[in-house]
Amino acid sequence: MTLKVTRRQFFKLGAVGMATSSMAMMGFAPEPAVASIRHFKLTGAKITRSNCTYCSVGCGVLLYSRGDGAINSIDNIYHVEGDPDHPVSRGSLCPKGAGLLDYIQSESRLKYPQVREPGTHEWKRISWDEALTRIARHMKDDRDANFVDQDAEGNTINQWTTTGMLAASASTNETAYLSQKIARSLGMVVLDNQARV
Amino acid sequence: MNHAYGNAPMGVMDPPSVVLPKQEHFAQRAQRLCDLSERIEPLRDFLAFMAQLSRAQQRALERNTPAWLPEPDAFVLALEHGMPPLGTQALCRDIDFHSELTALLDGLDLHIGEAQRPLLDTLRKLPKEEIDRLAQEVLEARPGPEASRGLMPLIAAALQVAWLRLVRTLPHPPKRPTAEARSLCPCCGSLPVASVIQIDSKRSGVRYLQCGLCATQWYLERSKCSVCDQSGKLDYLSLEDEAGERLLPTQAETCGDCHSYLKIMPCEFDAHAEPLADDLASLALDLLLAEEKQYRRSGFNPLLIVGE
């Protein structure tokens, strides 16, 4: 991407220039102001545009974060507000969206795959590879056992009704398209979206 | 839209893209400068003087009658075609800021300290051509000759009165500037002094740039650099004292793409924040940033002019 600089006029407002600034020339000593900066420090915040993940409206939000710009600074988010420039939501958020900060900071927020084995009452952390392999195994076994390729009259129907899929809310059109294609190509009949729930 | 139960929002927020300054703008700025002068000890006298200057600007705006005013329909074409109707270069020969300056100096006479009195005397004696030359420096945001730099803020104050008076005569606000000129004032084409995030219900959380000359405010998206349009490497830096308390509402919106900054005042932190006044009061922020040597200042404040 090329950098488009729309205007190039800059001003040198620093300690060096204060002696010849209009302020000094008007008879106001700049020294106290220059000395005062020793009592202050600069603190930074970032504002990142994002979308609310709750429903299909996809309201715009601004996420305020502190930190040094490290990539995984999600823990540092301290404020969330509606994005007034977003063409759909224009700064508004519903009560769920307005509470996004608690959702981000929630102690019970799911951050990695977990499994509760049959007959046990404890959640066990597993890797993504393990989780995906297990899901694929369950799907394959269930599909092999329950897939219906013909109805009673001999018409080909290729249905798999014993497993369903609930897709995510903040999906893009492209993600929604792929979810639909994958689920339907397996013969899956029950497919819904969390945004409608 | 009417709701039987409770007070639901009145539909979708549709903030105005350009907001013209109010008639009492200078009086409000004066009040803010006065408050700030009591809070910022190292700049007390300077801000108190600027408060007096703003008060004198308000009096000049209300009482002076300039020798030249444009025809009532003079701006129709410019407004229709998205040109700044009060462009500084087009109007600087016609506009009568000399009478505004005289009114300003008369209004200041009784209210300033001994150290500043020679400024008034010098300005009164200065030939018209010399004042015109300094005014041109101000309008082009140049630093001017060092020897006369102390006079420039007073001339700038007169120019502010002259332009704000014309802005008040516009039949309606201009349209939002086109993409190439988005960071130049849609009324007069000058540079912004800083930006402000509003809190009133019609434009809650919406950001506006404010013109350093005519105080017009115009819309710019949040979290976007006003110089290079990028939004990827913005930081919002503010001053904290040793106890971790925020000194002023002002932050510097610094851009890591073009290495410039413009100050931004979220009214959420202080409802009375006024971009030009708070810019002067937060001089320490500029000085600290200058020490860091990473970012150059893009905001132009004609009441504080520095050399090159």
C-alpha cells in the first residue's frame, strides 16, 4: 500500500524553539512550562475497530487497549464502545453489545478446546488437533451408522439427520457460504446460525 | 417515532458533517482559558492573557462594524460546488481585519500586564503594509520574522474575528470536504488546530476537526490519521502526573505511518474542553513529544507560533 500524505506542513513545538516562540516574544517566560514536563510521563492507549460477535447485525465497536503493542494484548482491553462511524450501527449497541467488556474479561470465557469424557464430571483441556480429530471421528461414525440414502419409496434423498451444526454469529458471507456447502455436502439437514437463536 | 414504554432512542444517529461556530464562541473559549489558567500553574499568566484576548475578540465581534462585508449571495456558487466559500487566499485582500484589530487592541488596553503593553503600542504604530505582511504569514501558517513573532498572535486574533464573522453569515454549512481535502477546513481552507470528540446526543462519540482560524468543526472518522488517512499505527498519548492522574483531557493522536500527531480532546473527560484553548494549555504534551523525536506536530495554533 502506498502512503498518501494529504498535507505536509508541520510545526516544531519543542523546548528548543520556545525561546524564539511568540509566547516568549510576548513577554511570557516559557521556562516554567519547559521545566514542568519533568513531572509528567506519557501514557499510551490504542483504539482498534472491530465487530460485535453476538449477532448477525455486526455492530461496529471500538476496543480500547493499553500496552506496548504486543500482538496478544487482548487482556489489556479496558473499554469498549459503539463505533459512531459504523454505517450500520452508528455508535449504538444493544445491552449485550454494551456489556462486551465483561464478555472479553470473563473468567469463564472459553479460550481452548475442552472435553468431558462420558462417565466423568471433569472438563479436560485438549489440543486443537486432538479436538478436531475427535469431532471428525464422531461425525464419521455417526454418519456411517445413520446416513439415509433412500426413502421408503426408493427415492434418493442422501440425508443425515442425527447430527446438526450451529454456525457462528459474526461470520462473513464467505464463511457462511462455506459452512453451508460443507454441511449440506455431508447430507446434513439440521443447520442453523447462532445469530437467529 | 413514539414509544409507549420508556425512552427508546429517537432513531439512528445522523451527525452533521460540518458545524459552524456559535456567535458566543470566543466568550466560551475565554471562559475555558480562564479556568485552565488557574489549573496549569506554569502557564498561568500566558493563559490568563489569552483569556483576555478571547474576551476582547468577543467584544470586537459584537461591537465592531467592518468596512467590507460580502454580498449576501456571494457564497452560493462556492457552496454548490464544494469549494471553501471563505478561502483565505481569495479573501485576504478584501476582508477588513484592520478594524477588527483596532477594536481588539482597544478592548485589551485595560486588561493586560505591563510586560505586554509595548506589543499594543508597537502594533498601533505599525504601517498597514507590515501588518498585511504578518497577516499573510499567519494565514499561510508560517513562523514569520523572529523580531515580529510576538505580534503575530494578536494579528491572528483579529483574523479569527474577521473570519468567524463571515462564517456566521453563511446561509448554511458547506458540505463535507472531498477525500483529498478532508483535513482542511471546509469554510476557509485552513489547517485544523486539533480535534474533539463530542458527547451530545446528536453526535455522541463523533470526532470533529476544528479550524484554527474560523473555529468551524468538520467530521472525520475516529481512529484515523488526519494527515495520511492511515489507521494501523495510531496511539493515543496523554500526560499523567506522578500519581498517575490525567492532567488534561487532551491526548496526542500519533501516527506511526507518517510520524505526525494531532491533539484530540475527548469531551467525555471534560465537557468544557475547547480545542484551541486546551491545545495551548497542554503545551507540556508537545514538549514531551518533541523530546521523544518521533512525531511532528500537524496542528496549527495561530495563538502560539514557533520558528522553523
